[in-house]
Amino acid sequence: MIEAHEISHRSRAWLVVRKLAGGVPAEVRPVAVEWRYDRTDPWAITMLITGTEYEYRFARELLDRGRIEPVGADGHVFVQPLLSQWIEVTARCGCGNGCSSVALFSFDHSEIDTVLEATEQLVPLGAETDAVDEATVDAELARIAYGVA
């Protein structure tokens, strides 16, 4: 385990965007992705699409389990393995004006393995509760619940 506070890892993916309304054809293009992981929130991992404002935040366990089986069908993010080489991450987005779209990212399996191995250098999977500072959590809960600074 390393003592860093957070990690960042860059990778590439194929992105397919499908608008679910309006009959717009799907758009397919390569994208650069930056993964971010911060030990202050050890359960979450963030995926940023480089050069855009798009950011997806989801459970690290979802990404880990999605390497071996389809997971996340009830939420906005769905992860599944495809053949032996690819991991597919599907994010459903609402744009607020009645339309919605689906962004489908295809990653080489080794890219997801590398990202998860990097996060495990900060906090091993399953040890997230050990990494949380209870005083910080209590202070944040008091701030949210009671407006205490």
C-alpha cells in the first residue's frame, strides 16, 4: 500500500452515444478518459471524459464485479464483460429537457485491471471502512443535518 492521498490514471475507450429520442443516429468515436480515485471517498471512482465537462462517478465495486459478470442493471451505470478482451460501461444520462441518451464505453480489459490495481495501492478492495476517518464523516453529517460548520 502507498501513502498517497489520491491517484489518477489515463486510458482510452471507444464511445458510442445513442440518443433515445429524436431518431438521431449513434455517434462512435475514440475518447481519452481520466480515472480518479481519492482515499477520502474509498468506495467511489470517477471517470472523466478528457476535454469535456462529462464526469461519471460510480462504485469501485461495480467496476470490479463488472469485469466478471454483468452488474448495475437497476442504476444509471451498467458494467459487463464482453468476450475476454473488453469491458463495457454503459451510463444512462438525462439531459433535463425530456430527452435522454446512453453513453456506452468499451475498454480493453487490461485498462480496467490497471485502474483497479492502482486504486488498491491506496485502499484494498473490501478495506474501505478502514480508510474512512470517522471524525470527518461525523463532521460532514452534522454539517448536512444541522448546518454546523
